[in-house]
Amino acid sequence: MVHGPISLCPAITASFRLSCLRASAWNTINRFACLLSLASGGGMNLSRVRRAVLSHNVLFAASCCSALVPSVGGAEAQPAVVIEDFTLNDHAGARRSLSEWKDRPVIVVVFLGTECPLAKLYASRLAEMDEKYRDRGVQFIGVNPNQQDTLQELAGYGVKYGIEFPLLKDPGAKVADQFGATRTPEAFVLDRRRAICYQGRIDDQYGVGSARLKASRSELADAIEAALAGKPAPTPRTQGVGCLIGRREPSRADGEVTYARHIAPILQNRCVTCHREGQIGPFTLTAYEDVAAWSDMCLEVIENLRMPPWGANPAHGEFANDPRLSDEEKRLFRAWVEAGVPEGDPAEAPPPRQFTDGWQIPQPDAVYQMPVEFDVPATGTVEYQYFVWDPGFKEDKWVYAAEARPGNPEVVHHLFLFYIPPGKDEAEPEDALFNAIAAFAPGMPAITGDPEYAFRIPAGSKLAFQVHYTPTGRPATDRSQAAVCFADPSKVRKQIRIEAAMNPKFIIPPRRPDYVVHAKKKIKRDTTLYTLSPHMHYRGKSFRFTAKYPDGREEVLLDVPRYDFNWQIVYLFKTPKLLPAGTVIDMEARYDNSADNPLNPDPDQTVYWGDQTWDEMMLGTATVSDAHEDLRSGKPGSGGKSDKVALLGGRQ
């Protein structure tokens, strides 16, 4: 264990992100193998079927795939599926059949949804692959099995992402059933016999809550190359990652639990802030038809605790911004899905929730916009962007209300307005943390406080935006803005400030599944605590804040047992806590650098402190004020610098 002074943090206090969805099951039956078994009078065992099929593939070199596909997890190999001819309408209404491309040695069928985040991110990748392999005899076909997606939306999807290969509509998901598809996007490679050689993801660049700078494995491309060479795919099957196919159709029936009476109120209270038109939620949940189609997906993410996003252990602390569904709300949602998603009487549904188009704070005293427009690329990872300007402050400014608004909510992951102290021309990493004024993240409300409690912006400061962008599969632009309300300095009683503890003295060994890092902060004077927030990167596993009071008591203030980098939440106490002078806040962070961590950029790397997401950080932040401060009367704690140096850290 190493201890020593530790410095400030170059990190952010809150950011949200949309979570994508995961997992898939494999469904396999091979007619050819079955026929061989029947021809033998039913006595041919699986090993003989394997040899017979492989022999068949040797005789017919154009058939690239082994007719037996290993199952995930090392289970016994299963015979591959041979796809029968099917006919569907394309996005223009024309009838298209699989047999139309009988001369093509390899066909790639990809099941796509127009609203699924991963289907959007991979759309341009598929268009590029289609162009690359077209002249080599490979035919790409997109199939949309979602009941909620229309032909018009499918056509718009193709135009938006530059897709030239056919996009077919699969009513009732009958073709998806034949393939055994369960997710979008999910890719299948067919050989000349139209047997499935490969099923699964496109590559490993995008996953559930993760995005690599580039793919390290490209299983679909590898399978295509193998098929063209008349060889089995190197990896015949991977787990599909994406949204569950929307197979459910609306039901106008009534029931004990209905959409109108029970489910709509839950969604309005918990979900539609993000899941409405023009916001960062990947699909809308404001109409019954959409909710019915997405109901299985919604149930999955609710029961897996992925939505609504929240990481705090309910055994410790009560928080005003806890968005979780209650046990009763979860029970109602499951019962509704199991009953066939009945709508019930529409007259019983609550009126649509109204959202303010203008600023949600009182009339702003100032509105600030990014100095320039920013171009967001279609794919990849965009590093934090900074935009700096001088507002010309001649005196201190005290902010009691603030709101940040993205210019393009579809691509803005999070947004901060902060100040750069006088005498500096450029932002330092800690400025966005300690000097934050306004913030935006999906679902985060505007800040409107009591004018007696305010943040101070020193005279002569510059202002800056820090913006984190999330590509959506097509190029976009953004020019975000923020508004503030200034308090009368003579009436400000308490200065709100941000404190932090961090520990950069760690070295995480390769493949270590549970590496622990500690940091501590000692409270020098009586302090009121309003919020806590942990910050790590993709290897972050869990984070816990424990208060050790001067009288010997200990209290877990916040425990985040399943930390998720993509949802860095500011936890707002329902009742502010008094921390007496002498209290020590112990922070314990755990990291998973093993291959079992699906978000791990590289388990073979030794990991150090760094700003990039493939590095790591260990940081705990808090919003506080001096408990007995009264700036109006000149009592102690009159708005000086925060205790940024009284920090202790250690590692093990």
C-alpha cells in the first residue's frame, strides 16, 4: 500500500449515454444433415453426419461452409441451417426473392432495425462492405423484421446511410424465424447451397455501452473471405449484439394490467424525458404502438437494471434523482408483457407529458453559444472538444440557476459550461471539474437554486464549453448553448463549490480481475454535502464512499457496485448531509482488467492514470458548502479557494 499527497482531477462530474442492448441465442437445424441421417435409417450419429457433410463439402468446393457449426460455450457442434427460398417486398414495394441471386456464390443477410443504435452505427460499415465485395460476387441483403418499422422508415434508413443493397421488409418476422435471428443488427453468411456459414456480430468495434477506436476482430469480413475461398469461417458464430427484434403486435384487448391505465404513467415518469422525438433515446416511447413493439426489449433492460440508468446500491443512502422503477412498477410491466401488451381503454391514459421548448430556468441574464459549429463524424470515437472565449467579466459573477442545451441532442452525449480562472488562456483538465457552471446530459434537469446559494465566477475569467459527442452513423453538426441567472452578490449567503479526491499512483497489471485503489479526503471544517459522483473509465468495476466520523462511527454514503463509464451519474442526496470537521471520506475503487470485462479495451495492457478512455482514472467528487458560512455577515468560509490539497491516497 502506497500513501502520499495527491493532486486535482482532470475529469468530469456527470455524463450520460444511451445504452445499447445485447445477447442472442442460436437456433440451428440443417436439412441436409437431417436427410443424411434419415437415409441411414436414423442410425447415423452426429459424428457420421459431420463426416458425411464434410465429405460433401470436399466434393462441392463451391460450398464454403462446414455443415456443422460449433455452438457458443464449447457445447457439442450443431448442424448448420439451410435457408429455403423466400420472397419479401423491398423498401420501394417491389417483390424480391432469395433465388433472384442464385448465381452469387456468397450472400450476406443482415437483419436491421431503423431505430436500433448499433444498426445505425453499423449501417455505413455495411454499405462500405457491400461496395468492397460486390465485384467479387457477394450479394448483401438487408432484412427488417421489426413490426414498428414502416417501409417509409426503411427507405429513409437506406437513404440516410447510403445503402445501395436491397432492404426488404419481413412482416411477422417469418424470415427472421427461419434464420433464427433475434437481434438487430445480426449478420448471416450463406454459401452457394444457402447454408449458414456464419451468424453473429459484424465486428467488435461497438458493443453494449462501449466503442473502440477501431475494430480488433472483424468476424463478418473474415467469414466472407473464407466463403469466397471455399473454406469454413474461422469463427462460425458469435453473440449478436443489439436490439431485440420487435415481434409483438398491438393488442386492443383489455386486461388486468393495461397500457392506458398502468404502463403509460410509468413511462411518462421514468422514460420519455429521453425517449421522445428529437432526444437522445434511440426510439420513442410516447405512443402505444411503439411501446408494444419495443415491449420485450424494454422488459429486458428493466430486469437487467440497464434502464433507467442508476448505479447506487439501495442499501445505502436516499437520493432525490433516483429514477429506478419500484418493484411494483417492474411487476406491472412484466405482467403486461406476459398478458400480450393489451392497450385497454385509451381514455384512461394520462395526457401526454409536456416539455418546455424554451429555457426551463427563470429569464436568463445571459445566453452563451459555442463560438463555432462543430462537425461530428458518422462513426468512431470523438475526443472531448473544448470551445473557449472571453465574456469580458469586469466583476465577480454569482450563478444561482444554469441550463445547458445541446444544439443537436442526437449527438451530444454530455455538455459542460465552465470558467477558466483569470490569467490563463487555455483550459486545464481540472477546470471543467472544479469550475463547472452548467451541464447537460440526457435526463438531467436544469439547475435552479435559491439565489442565496450560488457558484462564483471570478472577474476576468474566460468561459469554455466541454462537449462529448456520440456518432450516430451519419455526419452531423452541433452548436450548443447555455443560459445563466446571476444572483445579487449582496444577497448570497453560501458559496457552492466542488471538492474532489483522486489517486493517480496506481499501476493495474494485465488481466487482473479485481485491482483496488484508495483515496481519502479529510474534512477540515463543518461541511454540508449535497452530491457525490465517482469517475473511472472502461475498466472501472465498483466505487464506494465511506464517511468515518470523529466520534468513531462509519457510514457508507454511496456504494456503486456495478460502475458503468457510460452512465456517470451525479448522486443528489434527498437530504443534505452534515460532515463534522475531522470527518474522513474513504473512497475505494475497483478495476477489472481481465478478458471477462466486455468493455476492456485491451486486457494485456498495463494500465496507468491518463485522460483517454483506454487509460484509467480514480476520482471522487462532491458538491459542498461550508456549514456555518454566511457571506452576508462575513462569517468564516467567505468564498475562498476550496480544500483541493488536503487529500490522501493509496493503492494496492
